[in-house]
Amino acid sequence: MGPLRDHPPAAVDFFEIAPENWIGVGGRMGKDFRWFTERYPFVAHGLSLSIGSPAPLDETFIQRVKRLLDEHNIRFYTEHLSYCSDDGHLYDLMPIPFTEEAVHHVAGRIRRVQDILERRIAMENVSYYAAPGKQMDEIDFINAVLQEADCDLLLDVNNIYVNSINHRYDAETFLTSLPAERVVYFHIAGHYDEADDLKVDTHGAPIIDPVWSLLETAYRHFGVVPTLLERDFNIPPLPELLGEVSHIKGLQEKWGDAHDRDLSHGIHA
């Protein structure tokens, strides 16, 4: 966080963190984190809730997340509509089978998390590379979970693009079939081109033109929703990252005022 603290970027309105990286952190890093959360809005995007797992929810972990959210006045808690554990953690995001049984399983677990946290959460549409046990389309599965769980949506624009190539569907049709009233913010990121028909969601490259175009479609359809730039590795100098943030800002200005001016264009920290 050194460069960000030394030269706070005016272009960044909010930050996103992985809560697992900050639970229980003290000392100098804890003070630095507090410095930022006292000055900027924050959202939390989790990595290990494992909402689709067959194993019981880790309610002790969820209580620790709740304390972090409350202590730092974090606006949203979001997670992946996937799973990453059973008896142990797999360290990857595995696809939940697109079945009615899985809808009921996942929705019940989301409702339990919301009860513990005493707040709504948002689930992210994820990238996936196989669809084991598929009995319904991805869009129908996502919408059914959101409806039954009565939760919100973190809409990842890049994941829609990646999946549309890998699974051969129309990205704009998929995008506009999601429920606007449940969207809390957008993710946008770069990915890796393994082949013409295989894209890998890496968050390790600049955003490409078709993804920028899909973001414009999202603004046109949903309105100007808060949008966060993800970059997890191959991290370039800060000015280059801020150039992409400025591009987000430019598109938002083109398509109208942001729904939440405090959370307009942000970056993953």
C-alpha cells in the first residue's frame, strides 16, 4: 500500500480487499489499513466462503468476517458463486453444478450467511471451464440462486466475456438477462488468451477492447454502476493502472452520472 498512501490517487473513489488477507492483521500493516478505511469507502470480496461446498459453512470464519466489516465500516461483502473446499481448501474456484438441487443448497447457505452477518451479500458470476452435471443454463442457475436466496449480484463483466467465448454464447444477451435491481457493482479485468476459443480469467493483463465494449453495454443497460478494476499479478506501475481507472471514469461520464458517487471507480488493493 506504500505508493497508494504516499500519493493517494484522486482517480480512485473506493478500494476492494480480500477480507481473508486482513482479518487479525495488526502492527504497521494494520495501521496502514486503518488509515485507508478511515479515508476511503471499502468493499470486501471474499475468497474462501465456499458457498457451493458440500461441507458445513465455517460459521466461525463468517463471524470473523462480520467483525472486520463492522470495525472498518465496509460497504459490501461479496463472494464467488462457486466452491473451493470440502475437507480442505482446494485453492481454486470450482464450478457448482447447474442443477435445481444445487440452487436450493446454495440459496439456503447464502441466507444463513446473511443471517449471521446481519446484512445482504452479493454473489459474483464466475468464470468456469467445465460444467459438470449441468441440467440448466448458467444464466438460469444464477438468476434462480439470486431469487431464492434474495441476495445481490456482483456483476463481473470480464467473466461474462470469457465464458461467452469458452462456452459459445452471446455475451450481451447474457449480460442483459441479469436482474438490474440486484447489481451492487461491477468488476472488470484482463485475461489470458490460451487460444482463440479458450480464454483464462487471470486478472493479470490489460483490459481488451471487447471487454471495454461490453462494459459500455452494461452501463447502457444497467445505468452507471460503481466499477472496480481487478489486477492481481503482473502489476504494472501505478500510473498505468490509473490509466485504466481513468478509462472507466471516462465511460461513466459518457453514459451518465454514477448511481453512487462515493463508489464510482475503484481498484483492488
